[in-house]
Amino acid sequence: MSELNSRERSLVALGAALASNCVPCIEYHIPGAKKSGLSDTQIDEALEIADKVRQVPARAVLEAALARIDTSADGSAETAGSGCGCSGSVNSPEIGGVS
């Protein structure tokens, strides 16, 4: 049995949807939040808080990327291993690069 009420569950869902950058999730959970009794003002506040939380790691990623520009003489990556862990290279078609 859930210890959270429907309003609390809606707030968690909105935060997770925003954090995961999922437009369909936002579109799904906002009406649910209203149905659970949250006002537009409360939903707006929850989204603003979630966005502030989301911006902290996003800013850290940007700063890490900017710090790595010009870190090697030839412009090649200086990381250990054979990639970043995604399913392909930047230039692979499945990542959206040019073939």
C-alpha cells in the first residue's frame, strides 16, 4: 500500500518527467496532476523546482565539456577505454551523425 497520496505521487511523476526530458510524460502527467487536485500554480511551482534541480547536473556536464576543449594537442579524446558507453560513435547513423 502506498504511503503517498495521489497529489504527492503526481508531484513525483512531474519531477521525474521533467528530469527525463520526456514531453509525452509531461503531457500525460499534467492532466493527472490536475485530476489529483493540484492547481495550475502548484504544478507550475513543482515544475520550476524540478527544472532548478535538473539544471545543476546539466550545467556540470556543460562545464566538463567546455573544460575538455583543447585538452589535447591533436583534438583526440584522452579517455580510457574504447568509447563513452553509448551504442556507437558520434559519427554512427544510429547516433545521428553523418555516414
